[in-house]
Amino acid sequence: MLSSTALPLSLPALIPGPLAAEEAGVAPATIRKWVQLGHLRAAGKAGRAQLFRLEDVFAAERATRRKPRTA
């Protein structure tokens, strides 16, 4: 018999900055720069390491991507 209680939704995985940079195809320094400029916020910490949601990293990458120049 199934329980009437709903299952909790899983939380998004949090990943450290260097792994976030690898997934986004940028340097770890770029992740730190996005944080400094306010394009990205850490979603948590593990010791001194900042942790990020992967979807937030991709959103920052899209927001900071260079636009093609028009002649």
C-alpha cells in the first residue's frame, strides 16, 4: 500500500568552483571573477570551498557570453 505522504523533492547538487569551471568550459579564475562581479552566487560552502548549482553556473555563462560584433 502506498503512503499518502509526498516524497520530498531532491535538492540540486552543489559542486565546487573548479568542477563548475570544468563543466562550463572556463577557467576556475573565471568562476571567481563572476562571483566578484555579481554574475554568480555561491549556494553553499564546504569548509573554505564555495559550492555552486550547475544551473546557476550555466546561467552566468550565458549572461556573460560575448555577443557577436555587428559591422
